[in-house]
Amino acid sequence: MTVLDPQPFLTEADVLLEKAKEELCRPDEDVVQYMVCKHAYKAIEKYMAGFLVKNGVRIHNSLSINDLLNQCRSIDPDFKNLNLDPLTRAGDPEDLWMNMQTANEFIHLAEQTRIQVGVN
């Protein structure tokens, strides 16, 4: 079995998280909260994908964030401490992702995921 390199996933996740943070550095009236949330969400997916690849799991693009989290939890029980429920709240993501509180929450969750997967 060939183990893929997790680094491209982790690097892309870092870039996405940085883009999300940069968006928050703009004046409040210029911040596009949707973009912050989108980049942070994608960063979380990439961090978990990198963790799984590092542990020999094949990743499919069709996996949901819950599927990724459950697979991470099956490898490392400490992932049970990572609560990503705010990412999967019921309702329209277009509405959910349109406020500063949610944007900040998504950044925080991305940073927690980064720590959990062990990115230095």
C-alpha cells in the first residue's frame, strides 16, 4: 500500500486558514463573513484529510466533514474533544455564514483542528 504525503493537504489548510484570518483584518464593514467561513471550513476539511492520509487512510472527495471527523476519531480518540457541531448546524449555510460571530467561531474551530492534527 502506498501512503500519500499529507503535507499538501496540511499546507493547503494553512493557506486557507490564513486567507480566512486576513479577511477578518479588514474594516468590519468590508469583511465578507461568508468568505471567512468558507475558507475556515475548507481548512478544517484539509487538516482532517491530511491527518487521515498521514495515517494511511484513502480520502474521497465525497466525504462530509462529519465522515472525516468520525474517521479521525476512529484513529485518535482525542478527536472526540473536537466539537465541530457549529459547522453542521441545521439550516441554510448561506444564512449561517453571514455574521461575524460565526466567522470568528469558524476561525477558532479551524485553529483547534490544526492543533488536534498536530501541525507545528
